[in-house]
Amino acid sequence: MVIGDSGFPFGSFRFVDLSGVMALAEIDGKKIRLKNGAAETVAYREAKSSLPVRIMTAVDGGKPRLVRQSSWSIDLSQRELVFLTPGAAPGLVTLRHFIDSEAG
């Protein structure tokens, strides 16, 4: 997967939904709706710690299902690619994180 630096700068998270279900990612109060195959980047201008994160899914237009709740951090010398892939049961997703750090 080739992603240009302008679309995925250091200091950002990029969510990619490969799960087959509609997903909602909420990070630091920003809500991101992801259809299957969609991707979105959330960039920060300064390092942040303890960012509240919630990942939810919605199957067949039903009520969102919380599948993960956590706190993440981001540094301006790193970027994190987050794949949402099919989970063990319908409506669940698995998260795969890849972190790229600038050589410094």
C-alpha cells in the first residue's frame, strides 16, 4: 500500500477499514466514519499523550458496538497506520498497528 507523505504525515494516525463492516473511530473527540475500504488520516501539530480512542462497528444499520476503548499517544517523529480487519465474529474487528518512526 503506497501512501504519499502529504496524505500520511509524521504526527498522524491513518485508519484503514478492511473489515467488511462499517466502523467508527473516535480519537480525541474527533469522529471518523469508515466504510469498508475507506481510509482517513488524523494529523496533529504537536505531540499528544493519553488521547482517548474508541473503535465501534455497526452491522446492518444497528446500534454501534464498542470493540475497543483505549488511550494512545503520538509523537511528531512517528506516524501510525491502523488496519481494521475482520474479527472472530460478525460485527467484530481486529486492529493491526504499524508505527513508522523518522530516523533522527
